[in-house]
Amino acid sequence: MLLKIEKKFKDFIINHAKKTMPNEACGIIHSINAVPTSIYEVTNIAHSPYRYEMDGIEQLNLEKKREKNGEDLFAIYHSHVATKAEPSPTDVRMAFFPPGNFKTDPMFDSIYYILISLEHTEADVRFFKIEKGPIVKEIDVLFN
Amino acid sequence: MTINVRMAAVIQKITNNQKEFVSEGSNIKDLIQNIEKEFPGFKNHILTDSNEVHQFLNIYVNDEDIRFLSNLETAIKDGDVISFLPALAGGSF
């Protein structure tokens, strides 16, 4: 499977991650018919280089916006400032509710988890799916 | 007393896919007990065995996080909107 994404979304994520250094950045992408339509920075209330937690009220407001605009949740992204652009054990655990309850389906079974690493000079942006198990699958992406 | 309850999309399965509904209660603890009567199992998703709110579950009275009010004892009144949503969170390790 090859996912095609407009490059402006990748640029947005990289800019957000860089300006949030040294802390992790996080945000949400909306879509219509599986095509990304809008992207939003969300406040990381953990304000930490090692973890993120999205501001709940901002989350709620974005959910209302999706309902109003007929959009879907397409992806959530966050940065790793000094580790690889791969879901960490904590990321995988938190994809389930309650966290770590791998016997159930993940909270989101159809969205992409986008990881950006600022470990090296050139930012690395990669897409994943997290499924029951847990199973983590990387998705090939073409930015155009 | 009518309390408006809103469930975040990702946990609506614990309320039979109902996004919004009305319930009753004079505080958050009462409200959870009343929702439990309508949706058995609800409480176990919201509270731990020691009757505390799960660490990564957020409850808002209108736009106020109950952790900054009186937690489960937070008083609620007619017309309030109570939102339940799990935190989107993670980390590097």
C-alpha cells in the first residue's frame, strides 16, 4: 500500500516539531474520503521532551469541528526529539483504552499514527497503523 | 435535574455508540453511578478498582477539567455538559 499525501502536511509537522523543541509536539489531521483536508497543532500539556499528552479541550473542539465539517480523524502526529520515528512501547500502550489493554481493539482502528524524529539533522517523518495484538505496521508514503 | 453527557468518539462503544445523552446527578460520582445503570460496565471503563478516575481519562464539566475542581465530588447542575474522553498521549520510550 502506498499512501499519497500532499507535502504541505509533512512540512507543517516538521515546522511544528522544530519550533516546539526541546519538547515533543503533537497534532491532528482531518480528512474527507480518506484525503487529508486540514491539520492542527494541539498543545502538549506534558510540556516534556519525553512524552506528550494532547490538551483535552482542544481535542474536544477538534472533534466538534470534524462533525460540523463532515470530516474524519485521519491521523495523529507527535515528535520524538532524540529517538527514532517509530511508535515507542508507550505510544503503542496508549493507543488502547484503558492503556495497555491489548485484548481489545485500539481506540482508533482506522487512523494513521505519524511519528517525526528530530534525532538527526534531517527530520524523519513516518506513518504507522497500530492494530489489535498489538501489531504495528509501517505504511509507505509518497509526499507530493 | 438534566445533565448533558458527551462521549468522545473513541469511547462511544461503552455507551452503545451514543455520542450524547442526558442523565442525572448532583456530582460527577452520582452521574457515573446513574450512567452505569443505563450502560452496565460504564463505570469500569471510567474508574479504577479503587474508585479513582483512570489516569488517562479526562472528565470535563463544561470546559473545566474535574481534576482542577473537586474531582469526583465536583458539583454539577441542570444544563451542564459533562464530557468524557481518553487522553491522546505517548512518549519516546
